[in-house]
Amino acid sequence: MIDSIKKALLTGVGLAAMSKEKIEEWAKNFAQEAKLAEGEGKKFVEDILKQTEEARKNAEEQVSNFTRKALDKLGLHTRAEYDELKKRVEDLEKKLEEREGQ
């Protein structure tokens, strides 16, 4: 039953968006209200924290993939690509100035 409750809670984005401290506090309160043994309560809290971190990483990855695809479709470039091109232009300008100074 506890597994079913954990899975139901983790399907919501709200839990993944909560801070680690808030999740831990919520899980401890839930474990106390569910009258879990101390060991079960600690395991429940650890499981919730682990699954929440996994959900958070998964959400970040999905947002990153979505953003990357949107940028590609729009023909836009990432900041890293912009910075790389900027550095290449600066390097070329520097070489050109050196040649002109000779």
C-alpha cells in the first residue's frame, strides 16, 4: 500500500518541485501519521527522497530535450554555440590585426 501511495505522489510535478527539506518534512509527517515503525519510516523517507531526485532529474532532462528541439526547429543557437563563434571571430580579428601590423 505504501508503494502505491509513493508512486501516486511522485506522479505529480508538485513533489518534484518541492525542496529537499520540505519533502523530507512531509515524508516524516506522513510516516508518523501512517504509524510506521521507525525503520520503515526512515526507509520511506529515503525512498521518497531518492525517487523525487530521480523525478527531478528526469524532468530537467525532458525540459532540456524539449528546449534543444525547439531551438533546432527555430534555427536558433545555444549560448555555448554563440560563445564558441564569438571566440572564433575574436581570434580571427586578432590574427588579422597582427597581419596588418606587420
